[in-house]
Amino acid sequence: MKHVMVDSPIGSLTLVGAGDVVTGVYFPNHWTRPDRTAFGARDDAAFPEAVRQLKEYFAGQRTVFDVPVRADGSGADRAVWAEIAKIPYGATATYGELARAVGGLPHEVGAAVGRNPLSILVACHRVVGRDGKLTGYAGGLKRKEFLLELERPPASERGQLW
């Protein structure tokens, strides 16, 4: 295992993994971050493609990630994460919609979303409450709001003048 720290507009991100496979992306004060001793040695040259793609994403130049990832979890968790991965850039889905897709209950889906170890790369910030309200996010609601706003189309593309 190894990790690298990546500066971003929402704080320093920690990318964790082995070889070229990313197994975790964590925020400062991440709710479900494992103990730092599990991150392995710091390697500032680790995961160069993931680092590049994250920088492009934050610069508004990337809408899809294509780096090798692996998320360890139960079969139910992995099913939820697979559904999250289908939510397109700039779109959202509700916990209820994900629950219907995987055959679970919304609160179970919410727990699985909270355990997603690949924040941003598997865009759990795109999951919202049934009325579109922002609900829990392992990185905090301010980060979730920032990421959704980053993905929001310009006003001109939404048919607005401003």
C-alpha cells in the first residue's frame, strides 16, 4: 500500500492504493477514513494518472474518470457503488432511485453510499435526498455542494441568461 496527497479546491485529498490501482480517496476529516497506518508509505509519485485526472476534473476539463480502481466492500455495497458510477456528470440520483435499482431500502443505500471509499472517482456526491436536498456526505455538505456546483452546466446551457 502507498498513498499520495493531492491539493484540491476542497482540501488536500489522500489517494491510497497499490500498484497503479486506487483503493481510496479521502478528505480531511472524512467520516469513514481508515486509520492512516493502513495507507502505507507516502509516495509523491504515486498514481500519476489519477492525480492528473483529478486536477483536470477540478479545472472543469474532465467529466469521466478512467483510472484503475478497486473498492472493497460487501456485495450489497459494491452493487450500490456500481449504480453510483452510472450517474452521469452534472446529474443526480436519489437514494430511493438507487434502492429501487439494487433492490434495497433507501437507508441501506445511504449507509453504503457513506462507505464508498472512492469519493469523487465514484461520484457519491451526486446522490441526493428525494426532494433534491443535499444530505450526508463523508466529506461534509460544503464539499458536496462545491462538487455539484462544479458539475453544474453554465447558465447559458440551462436556458438562463445569468
